[in-house]
Amino acid sequence: MIVTPLTKLTQKKVKFSWSDACEESFEKLKDKLISASILTFPGDTVVEKLTVKVVLPEGSKNPSVVVPLQRTERKYSYLDVVERTVVVLKKANVVPDHKSPFQVYYQFNPIYMLAEPLMLTFVFFLFFMACVTYLHLGLSISKTKQT
């Protein structure tokens, strides 16, 4: 079997040692998984309704699609700080002969990649400042003796 050397690596009490056999097994398995025979419809399969959803990064603008599929809608998710565009493509009665590539183009400002890390850093900074202020002021609950 192709995966035997890789499977042996995951067994208990076996020292992990990546050998040439493991590398060869990994490459064969990778080639098999991305080959056209795995990624095609079996036999005379007909898909009645095919829906492909492409989720674009936060802050992407002006999406355009070059595709033989019919573009039916553009949605926005509600869980993000900045709306995230979802391009939905639909086609009916798809057979193996209908496979064709599609391309999605959009504009993206790379500064949006920093939004979440900067917010997280700011929250940690505020927490740090609150801790320093608390310790500096010495706000503690204790009984003091009255004289």
C-alpha cells in the first residue's frame, strides 16, 4: 500500500523518523489526491444543482467573476468587523463534460490584514494599563486599625 510507511509513523512506541520511503510515499499519495481521476465525477453522474461559494477576505471590494456558471448573488456575512463578501455561483444539470475553470477578481487593501492583530494588541495594552493602575493605586480591601 502507498500509505504504509506514513501509517507506521503514527503508531505508539515508534520513533518518528522521516525516511526516503516516507517521502516517496507522501509524494505518491499527494499526486494521487490531486490527480484528475480523484477530482472528477464518477461515470455518468449528473449534478442537478451545483452551488459554489467563494468567501473573499475582509475588506475586499469590487468582486468580478470570469466563469461560465451563472452568477446569481453576492452576500455579506454578519460575523466580521468589516463585511466579508461571499460570491455565490450556481449552475443546474452539470455533467463531467461541463467542467471549466473560473476566476474571481477583487480589490483588496492589505492594511485590512492588520485590523484584528492591532485590535488584539490594543486590548492587551488596555488590560496591562488597567493592571498597572490597579497595582499602583494599591486598591485592596483590608481592615485598617483605627487609633
